[in-house]
Amino acid sequence: QVQLVESGGGLVQAGGSLRLSCAASGRTFSSYTMGWFRQAPAKEREFVAVITSSGGTTDYADSVKGRFTISRDNAKNTVYLQMNSLKPEDTADYYCAAKYKYSAGHYFYTPAYSYWGQGTQVTVSS
């Protein structure tokens, strides 16, 4: 069992930055691929970024590539999402999710993840 708690959301002006954190419980954090997803009002939850269990590989949605950076600290059981050059269209609830590194399913899709946090709200004003 993995419990995830996000933090770091808030209100920021366009062009600003925020860093989201996701703290995980349990001793096996390093066995999980970690993803960030977001969901805007009346929209489906969408992939934002992913990082493999070792942190050696990352991937991003095209909409955030070059602006967002995902990282993790396995010693602290935490994954981060650094968000720069924020745009109003980045406004959403942001969720972290955990996928066991050997489980089936592509990291791009929500069903691949077994554990989810409660979300943190990010609002970008124009």
C-alpha cells in the first residue's frame, strides 16, 4: 500500500512558477514509477509527466515540455514537479500517482496507476 499526499499548489500569475511535492508513505517508494496528472474543470484527467523508479528516465506531455521538470528523491520518498512559465491553461487540479515498475500498462494512461493522491489545486491568473 502506498499513500500519496500532494502539496505546493496555489494561485500564481501567468509567467510565474510553482513547485509541487508528493510525499509517499511506505518503504518501497523506489519500486514505483511516479506520474503527475492534471484535471481541469469539465475535462478529463490528463498526463503531465512521469519519472521512472530510479529517476533515470522522464517524459512529458507536449504542452508542458520545456516548462515543467519532474524529479524525485527516493531517500525522502518524494516526487516533485517544478512548473515554470505558467500559463492560464495550466490551471487544474494536479495529482501524483504511483505505478509499480513491473506492472502492465503504459505510464501515459491513468488505469496504469494503482495509487493516487488527493490532488492540489493550481490556478494561474492572466
